[in-house]
Amino acid sequence: MSEETLYTYYWVEIENMPLDWDTSICESLDKVRDLLQYLDIYLDDPDIDAKVTIKGIGMTRAAFKEWETLHLKKL
């Protein structure tokens, strides 16, 4: 059985923000930056105790595409 190649993706966990979602997986650091720029209005708000955790994870391209299909199509 051959294994698919693992690539580094970025798991972004978002806590204590008034959003409809709390996790995302980004395929590059550029996408992480774009997400953080989007979240910036919440991160700067002194009334919101926001927390963002970013972890590098190994995923195959097929697994990422499956995650993307299941989670991003709902938006």
C-alpha cells in the first residue's frame, strides 16, 4: 500500500469571537495572513477576549480538498 505525500497545512482555531465558525484549515501562510487580516477587527476590540491558535498539520491534498468541500461549501 502506497501512502500519499503529506503537505503542511495550517489549522487555525478561533476562540471567543462572535463568528459562526471556530476553526479553519489554510493551505499556505498567505492564507493564514489573509484570515488574520479578516479577524483583525475582533482582535483589536478590547471588549472581546479573542484567541487565535495556529498549528501546522500534515494532510494529503485529497484530505484537504475533502475538508474544503465539506466545510467551505456550507458558507
